[in-house]
Amino acid sequence: MTGAGHRFGLQVTAGDADVVGVESVILVQGEHLLVLVLLCAAVLAWAGVVRSRARVRRSLELAEAARGFELLVERIADPVIILDAVGTITYVNPSAMATFGYGLEQVGASAFSILHPDEMEATARRIEEASAGDPLQGTTLRRILRGDGEWITCESVSTNLLAEPSVAGIVVVLRDVTERIAAGRVAAEQHELTQTVLDTTTALVVTLTLDGELVSLNRAAEALIGYETSEVVGLHWSHFAPEQEWTEVEAVLAGVAPATPNVALESHWTDRQGRRHLIAWNNAVLRDADGRPTRIIATGIDVTETRRAEAVARQAEQHEHDRLAWEATHDALTGVLNRAGLLDRLDHLLDDPAAQPVAVLFVDLDGFKAVNDHHGHATGDEVLRVVADRLVDSVRGGDLVGRLGGDEFVVLCPNLGQEHAEATARRIDATVAEPIALHGMTLRSGASTGTVTTTGGDAGDLLEQADAAMYAVKRGRRTRTDEAAPGGGAPAHPDEDARIADLHASGLLDSGSDPFIDTIVELAAKVCGTPIAAVTLIDVDRQVFKAAVGLPAGIETDRSVAFCGYTILDADHSFVVGDAAEDDRFADNPFVTGYPDIRFYAGAPLALGGRAPFGSLCVIDDVPRQLSHGQLIMLERLRDSLVTYLELQEAPARGEPVSGLSDRARPSR
């Protein structure tokens, strides 16, 4: 080629220049083509070598990956089975062999041969989805046949690696959960058994938080109080307990501790109809795995009739044992101890060191004379019997109830200090003050109770001291409701200035109508069956009708003729007049002698936040009558709803947090 190159440089004549040029081009092009061919051949040969080396390297990488995957699954603690695209077993790791009792002999067999028949269809579907490219995410439960013929339940996690050359299969990782499933089944059965026991037992079972809020009631508890769990969950237990028992119950619940796993208590529960039931409770604390208290479980039995039966049985036994002694020591009308019996028992208690201290509670009925005067002595005797029964139900089983005579009762309480004696007195006053339904009438007779606690002394002297303590209580709470005020009508409230200031600050006077208040008034008229119902506000010298049914809108009257002026004198009790024409306080009232011809009146006092009453929710009729027990209860409950509404309206104006009945009714710890 060098020579040819040199020849490309010879001189030629002008005549043959064209020939020489063509020949030179052919020679030069031929030489370059040969070089090009040789170069292409070399490149192709090298490319073949490179491809061959890449295939070898890829094969080595795949083999290395497959070996690494095999080492991984051989050492994993969980059973691993690999299936191909039609469900044939292609691999079983050692853990699977140990778990199921078979191994290599299953390679080449169908996975369906070891799968429970009920799960074959779902598994076949999963394999088809994997063949279509589904990654098979999620966990399933599969029952696998063990080598000994037993079925075990496994959690199954499948990974689709059919497209991965180093695996080319569906990798199924299994975990034996047979025992866990069985344990869960046993736990569920145990829970169902426990729930069945709770729902079928006649005992009350109540679950509370450590703060005393209701968590659940069993069916017996729901049946007793007339509420379902969903209606009361989150409410405090104090909604269903008399206020005078709050302190005692709080003390017992606070004492539930590891050293006292069961704390006994007898307390009253009030049902949806307002009836009280005496419950004997056992209270225990529920703890978590770390021993921390989480719940209080209260188990109770309604012993209302039992306690009464016990008292009757004791009385009957004593009566049968010595009839003459019984008649000499017991009151023929009420069946409780008479004066002689009280003095005899009190002497014995004072001589018994184990009974010290002894509390003597002197109970005098308030308003009983009016019952006798208006309804006769026969009705008065029935009221005395009801009061005696209530006194027996209000005290402990070992306490003694007696009647001195007339409307005076005495309770003897061994082993009772002054503080607990005063709490018992409050409970007695509240119990006696509850409405008494007799012959279609609703009667009331409050009580004033004086207490004396001693560790010795003379029985007669102690009764006199308790009598004096009772009169001190009566003087302290007397409001002179039976006396006429100097200007006519009801006397002024003892806290009149503060009451008027609160009324004016409330914004209720001279304001527009309120749909909620209007609705309460309408409901009161319907529930009580009266043509007239109203919400009234008692101002300095006027009575303002905030809302009314059966009366002209926006009316006002002089305070001196307002029945509600008497209602506001007692924040704790409704004021009822059965026949205004026969009542000296109202017989000459212009609303009795003229329009609207009032004969019957019942008013529930309205008071916010424990302050003095400012008005009433009242119902009026033009014929003499009485409310039934249920009607009076509903009137007071409507009043409670109205008070709650007004307190919620008042709180923001005073800069106070808004709270409902749950917070107001809850006793402080």
C-alpha cells in the first residue's frame, strides 16, 4: 500500500490527465474499502466476545442471587413454601419441614393437596391473580394439613416473584397461629359467658370510673332504674342518689383499696319514676395488668322490701313472744315504739358501753295540723303511718323508731356520732318532705329534726334536750308563711334585697318572649291537665308573667295578690293550694273572687345556682283539686329543665364556664 501511495504522486502529461485521475480514484477507493471491511469484521468479533461475557456474567449473577435467596429462606424461622404459576410446590424450607412434618417429598406436588378444602377456591383465585401480575399484598389465614393428619391454622403472607428469574415463583411465608386463634376463641367464649351471667343475674352490676361516672349497667340495673346504659353513660352516680347520702357514698368509694377489695354499703337509688330503692352494695376496684386501678365495679341487691320485711319480722317475733309487752311498748297506730318503749330502750342503750355514743333524734312534723284541719283525722292518721314507714326505711337496721304522740317521733341510733346524726337528720327531713299520694290527693308534711349525741345520762333528760334542739331547728327555718305581710299577701323573702338584685341582673324582666320558656309552660299545662300555666317573676311590687297559657299575653299583677309570692319563700318545696276559696290567705283574693276564678294552684319555685327563688312555674285551675304524685313530680322536673336552661343562659353573662346538670349535681370531693 505504501507503494501505491507513492504512485499517487507521479507526474503525467496533459493529454492523458483524465485517465490517470480515474485510475487513481479507483485505486484509492479500493484500498479504503478493504480497510473498512477488515475493521467491521474486527468490531463484530469483539461485540460477540462482549455479549458472550455479559451472558456469562448475568448467569453468574442470577446463580449468585438464587443461591443468596435460597440461603435466606433456609435460615428464616418461619415456614416458607414456593409455588409455580399453577400452584405446584417447587421448594420447602427447613422450618416448613419442622412445622408441618414433611418436606422434599412435597416438591412437585400441588399445594392444594395440603390445603383445607374450604380454602381451595380462594387460593386458586390468588394464584390466578399472581399469574396476571398481582403483587399479592396482604395477610390471609389458611388451614394446612400437617404430616400427622392434624389441621393447623397459619397466617399467610404471599409475595409474587414469578417474574424474578432467580426465584420464578410465588413465595408463601407462613406462621402457625393455631394456639393464638384457639386462645382468642376461648377468650371470646369467656367474654360471652361473662356477659351472659351479667345479663341474666338478678343482682345489679354497675361499672364506674374512678371519678364516679357511670360506664355500664347490666340488664338488672337497667330494669331497676328504668334507664338504658346509653342514656346514663358519663353521668355521675349522684344523679340517682339522695343528696343527703352523697358524703357517705363518696367516703366509701374513696376507701376502695387493695387492702379492702370489697367495701359494703347500703344506699338509696332513685328510678325514673322517682321511687327510691334501698340497695346493698359491694364495691370493688378493677385493675390493669400493672396493678393500677381503672374502674369501680359495684354489685348490688335491692333490699327495700327485705329490710322492711326484716323490720316487720322483728316486730312480729317480738309481738308473738310477748303480746302484752308489745302493746305496752308500741304505738297502736303506726306500729313503732311508743313513749314507754322509747324510754325503756334508751335506758338500755345508755347502760350498754358497746352502744356508745347514742344519738337521739327528735322529729316534729311541719304542716301536719293543716292536713288534719283540711282533710280530717282519718287522713291525718294515714299520713302518720306513711311517715312512720318512711322513718323506718330512712335509718339503719339497728336503729329504733318511736312515736311520742301526735306528730312527734323519736329515733334512737346506737354507735352514731354527732356528725353522722346530723346527716341522718337531713336524710329524715328530705324523706318526710316527699309528696304523699292518698285517695287521689297529693299531700305534704315536712319535718324539723333536732339531734343530741351522748355517752350517758338520763333518758328523760335526753328526750327533753332533743326536743329543745328540734325547736331550735324549727325557729331557724321558720319563714312565717302563715302570717300576712304588712302590705297584704305573702311576707318578704328573708334575703329579699339580694333576691331582687339577682332578678334584675338576670335580664328576664321586661324582655321578649322565649320559645323554650313558652314550650315549658305548654308542657306543664298538658301534664297537669290545667287550663292555665305560667312562668312568673316576683319583682319588688309586681308579679310579671314571663310566659303563660290560658291568660292574656304580657299581663302583670300587683305582688300583694300573687300566689307565687308564697312559692318563693321555700326553695326546696312546691307550694300547693287545693281550694283557694277555703284558704284564709286567698279567700278574699280578687283572682279568687273574680276572673280567672282561681280555686287550685300549684307552683314550683325557680332559683338559680342555689340563690333565693325569683319566681315560679305554676299551674292553675278554676275547680278545687290536687295533683297526682306523678303530675307533681313532672311539674318539678319541668321546673328543673327550665332552671338548667336559664343557668346556661346566665353563665356567659357572669363570665362563668357553662355547665350542665352533671356538674351541678355532683358532690365535691
